[in-house]
Amino acid sequence: MEYFYREMRKQTGYLIQNSQPIGGKWNYDTANRKTWSGNPPLSPPLYFELDQIDRDVIELVKREFPQHPGSLNNFHWATTRSNALLALQHFIVNGLPYFGDYQDALAQGEDALFHSLLSPYLNCGLLLAKEVCDAAEAAYHAGHAPLNAVEGFIRQILGWREYVRGVYWLYMPQYANSNSLHHSAALPKFYWTGRTKMNCMAECFRNTFEHAYAHHIQRLMITGNFALLSGVDPQQISAWYLAVYADAYEWVELPNTVGMVMHADGGLLASKPYAASGNYIHKMSDYCQHCTYNVKTRTEPDSCPFNSLYWYFMMKHEAIFRANPRMGMIYRQLDKLNNKDQLIVHAQQLLSQIDEL
């Protein structure tokens, strides 16, 4: 994906000067990982007044799908080209300057932070990828947004989004059934109800069911990470993502879920699984401060489920991942653990009562 992204930068000329990347680096991902604790302040969200078509469709959904999860009380998405352009301008002015620093951050009660909220418009055709990237690059050249923000934003569209589109059209339909890790567990019930004692998961579900949205870290490193660690059938979690998000069209949702979230394609899309323990969630958010589980322990009755499930996952798939050069440090840490048997027992116990977590 990284090399594809670099080729796309060269072809399009985004953030290129004299055939080289502006700033001397192709990728500023390491400058995209600050935690957010209230500053800089968030801008007021952009709301659009519902027109008659919007109201009619909401009434149709209310009548025909009364038992479906989600809320109809917070529909604030643009449904016209003109409003989608307003949403783009709102992000460029208010969100993009801080997007780079905080694009991986998570914060209790904050559903969007500095994210663009443009993916539904891009995926349904109200906005074009080129005009969105053009606007971001223009903001950099005008001195309105720093390089790490603009590069990070363009990378998500030009690198990630275009790459998964290529994977989908190149490898479908067989790609949809990929399951290289042979995971077969049922999707836990709380993915549909949102009711779980794991605060990080509950926060992501709340955002999902209130807004048909969750940003990429909520999806990849919280709900997706948990599905990966607990061995959920890739097709079941893929069907869930497709059902609950406003931007989820199969061409973009399926490769991202099967490849990036579940590592079910054997490493075709991502060279290592995006698996993490509770320590990552604790580092990137304040979610753990509001949780009944203890993120600092692994095998106690109140230990964060992500912790033992993470190491159990690594042990269960050791034959596949130990030789992966990007995972050497993880397995060196695993070798130093002196309570592997306890971790296995605790993880298996959690999996046996997963719907109660």
C-alpha cells in the first residue's frame, strides 16, 4: 500500500516539488498520533436542515424497519451536492489544520474530533476524490494547514481508499470469502445491541448507532480489533460494517474489513494484523478511565478483555506470524511472559462467555 501511495503521489503531483515529496518524506504517519485532551477546542458541528425528501425517507425507514438498530433522531448528513460542498469547506477551514496531529485520537463523548466526515459523500458521488484532495493541497500552499495534516488526509484518500478499490476490483468475487486465519466464531450480540461493559466498545457502538458513523480508529482498533482477537468469522463482521455505516459501500468496506481489520486475506492488503492490547486504547484515549475493566492487568476477573485475548491470539497464530519481520518485537515480548498458561485459560474463559462482557 505504501508503494502504491507513492506512485499515486508521483502520478498526480500532490505535495510534490522537483519530483520529490515536499518536506523530504512521503509519509508523516508518525506525526499523526497525538492524544487529545480538550485542546485545541473542537469547532461546532455542521448541521443541515432536513428538506421534504429527507423527512419522507426518514418516515419510510421508521415505518419499514422499526426493529433495526440505530437512531433516526440524529440525521445531520448532507443529501445534496451543494451541502456536501459546504461540508468540505467546513472541514478544510475547521478540521484540517488539526487533523494530522489527532487523526488517531479517541476521546470519551467526542464522536468526530477533527475528522472530515466526508466519506459518505465521496462514496455516494456527491464529492469527487480529486476535488477533495485539491482543496486539502491548496490549504497547505496557502499556509492554512500543516504538512502532516494535509499529507495524512491525502494519504487516506489517494493511498488507502484507492488501494482498497483496486484490491476489490482485482480480486473479487473470491476475495469476499477469504479466511486465512480460519476464524469461525459468531459475532457477539453486543455488536447489534451496543450493550457491553467494555467502555471503549460501548462508546464506538453509541457513535455508530446514533450517527451511522465511527472514525477509522474506532472501527479498526476497537470494534475491528476485538472481532479479530476473538476470532469472529470475517464474513459476519463484514456484514455488520456494511449494515451500520453511512459510508459503507461494499467495494470500500469489504477489503478494509477482510484485509485490514481481520487479516483474512493472508496479508495481501496489510503486511501484519492490526491487533492491539488494551494498552494501545489506553495510550490513545481516555476510554479506560471510564471502564469497569482494569487495563493494567491481564488475568484477573476484572482485567481488560483485550489484554489476554491479544496474547492468546498471538500464541494461537504463532506459526503464521512469528517469522513476520514486523512482529519480531511482539514475539520477543511473548517469550518473556511467565504466565502463558494463565493467559490462555483466562482468554478461553472470556470467549466462552463473550456475550456477557
